[in-house]
Amino acid sequence: MDSILVRGNGPLNGVIPIAGAKNACLTLMPATLLSDEPLTLTNAPRLSDIRTMTQLLQSLGAEVTSMQSGQVLAMSSHDLTNLTADYDIVRKMRASNLVLGPLLARAGQAIVSLPGGCAIGARPMDLHIAGLEALGAEIELRDGYLHARTPGRLKGAVIDQRFASVGATENIVMAATLAKGTTVLKNAAREPEIVDLVKCLRAMGAQIEGEGTATITIEGVDRLHGATHPVVTDRIELGTYMIAPAIAGGDVELLGGRRDLLGGFCDKLEEAGVHVEETARGLRVAHATGRVQPVDVKTEVFPGFPTDLQAQMMALLTTAHGTSVLEETIFENRFMHAPELMRMGGRIDVHGGHATVTGVEKLKGAPVMATDLRASVSLILAGLAAEGETLVRRVYHLDRGYERVEEKLSAVGAKIERIKGE
Ligand code: EPZ
């Protein structure tokens, strides 16, 4: 398995282009299952998770053609030949569960493996199930698989989610586009990926209002047609690379960056003393070499501080000028990067859902390893500011969500390289 070697090397300067959003693309791709006409996505990110979703869709009978080095995905689900999402694919990537709503709505049946727990938490699917049952689906758990069927067409309903789950909102909205009648989803997730999904569904002929607010209303239609849709900018890749000049010093412009995608993240970066500015092409982040100010951070649903940037923020705060407290409220086990950062000299005390981080003057390079995607990239960020070499092992996780990380960071002056096959 590849590793990434980072040598702390002072300020970063230049431009980093931000890709299309992994988490938007992973919900846009299953939307192809809703129509027998082609759906084409542009600005797709080139990531292993996208290849996994491609395999899953192909296993269901969809045609998926990757063009322009993977940035364009041309999909067609004219004939669905299989309605089972197999455990072997679902266990690799939880987002596979996003085929459940579309298959059920289009084919009246779906058998989807339960993904099981993962490193960051148990991540049950009760909200997906409750929402689809409210639309009239009958769902049973047998042999580790959810067996879902609907006697006729799904029927619109009023659904009030206990928690604004991103995935459940996506499954319910997709299913409701083809239901009979009106669905009102209350306490819906408001993340930019949901807004992007709704834009795409609307381009396919769906009638939806309220995306980006807590109440989404969907008027079911008889069929959806083909469309071409550009994937929204990846706000998490954006936030990750905004931390690079904050931790190492420097001045970097993030092409395609938008402040409105970042919710509470920009405010916290500014509170830490980092300069953030909108430009004609994106966002510019500048910070003189030196320690940032400590800030307290609490992860929340959008527009709060995103859980997917908590590990990267912790890396930044390990060198802050004082003590910060990070509170993780979305996932119950998302501090696995803390012990690895501590191997690099970070002073971190994890107690339940809180982590107290006391900034040190300088981190020290070390061999480290992480068990999830955002944790892995936080170690690379820490390596940019550390003295000596940091070897991040098991970059399999990183490749799921960051395209060409070593190229993007080298382009702004980082000393970073991929070591093949260790
Ligand atoms: C999405 O996961 C993202 N994944 C995650 O990105 C992200 O961390 C998360 O949203 C929160 O923003 C994709 O979009 C593919 P949730 P999702 O359902 O949809 C609980 C990354 O690094 N919950 O909003 O699975 C759940 O256990 C990742 O790119 C239930 O209790 O997130 C969790 O504690 C990782 N029952 C909380 O809600 C349910 O039925 C948030 O989960 C569903 C969720």
C-alpha cells in the first residue's frame, strides 16, 4: 500500500484548483437509477470512491462511462438488470446505501446490504428506513440485507426526521421524486451536497422546493428524464487546503472556492488569526509563518462547523498559541487522529466527545497511520508544519477522497511525495 512522505518546508505559495465534491458526486451518481434516459455529470472528482460507486451502478445494470480523464461521467440506466447492492461493494463504501431510495422508486424493489459500523461510529440506517417506510415501502432485515419493496408506487407523506441526516435526506428526496403526491420532509439536511442533488433532480424534471432549508417539499412526477449537471465544488477539499497555508504559513488561492459552502469554518479560521479573502477566482488564504490563536470548535450540521474538517482543524490547533477545545457532536468516535498527532508531539487530551488541544511550538515528524480519510489528511497537514519527516502510511483512505494530493501540495511548494507500495 502506498505511503506519503512529507518534509516540513516552510511557507506555501501559489494556486490550488479544487475538484468537484466527492460527497455530492456519490449521491448524484445513484440519481441515474431514477430515469431510463442518460444522466451526465461534469466536474466529477477522480477518486477511488467514485470508482466504487461506478462498479456498484454497473452491477445493477447501469452503463457508466468515464471520459475526460474521469471528470465527465456519462451514465445510463435504461435497463436495470439486478436490484441487489452486494455486501462486497457496500462494505467498502457506506455511500452505496444511496441506491436504496432510487431503486425502490423506479423498480419497486431493492435489496441493499447493511454497511455495518465503521471507524468513525456505528452509523445506523434507521432514518433512511423510517423515511422510506413513511413513503409506503415495506422493509425487512434478512441475512444482513435490507429487503425493501413497495406494493405499488411510493406515496407522498409528511416526514419529520429526528436528526437532519445527510444520507437519509438524499435517499428520501430521491425516492419522493417518483412518488404519487406530495412529500414534505421536515428537519431535512441543508448541506450544499443536498442543494446540488436537488438542482440535478430538478434538471431531470423533478418538482422540488426548499433545498438548503430545513423543509424540502417534493411533488412526485410520473417520470424523470435525462440531464447534464456540473458537480458542486468540494467544500471539504477546499477547507483542507485552506488549512495548509494556515499551518505552514504562506499565501494560497483556492480556485473555485466559495465562502458560502463553508458555513462556520471560515469564521473559525479567521478567529484563529488567518486571513481569508474572496477573489474573482475563488478564495485566498494567507498567514505569516507563526502560530495561530487558539479557538474552540464544535461540529454541527450545516451551516455549523463541518465534522469532515474537524481532524484538519485539530492539526492546525496543535501548534496554536494556547489551549483549544474541540467538540465532536456528529460522530461518536471521530478523534482517531489524536493519538497519531500526539506521536508527532501534539498535546491532546480526549475525554468523551471533547478534545483539549494545547498548542506546542513545533510538531516533530514521525511515521503515522490513520483509519479514515479526514484523519489521514490531517496528518499530512501536520507534516507540513513539523520538523523533519512525516511518513503517512496506508494512504488507501486518502485516495478515497483527495485526488492527486501530492501534486496539488507540491505545486504550492510543499515537499511531499508518494512512496509506492509500502
Ligand atoms: C455524510 O455521511 C457524508 N458522507 C460524511 O462524509 C459526513 O461526515 C456526514 O454526511 C456528516 O456531514 C457522504 O455524503 C457520502 P449522516 P452520512 O447520515 O450521510 C446518525 C467523509 O469524510 N444517523 O448525516 O452517513 C449517524 O450515525 C464522510 O467524507 C443515524 O443515527 O451522515 C451520524 O452520527 C464521512 N441514523 C449522524 O447521524 C441514520 O439513519 C450523521 O450522519 C442516519 C444517520
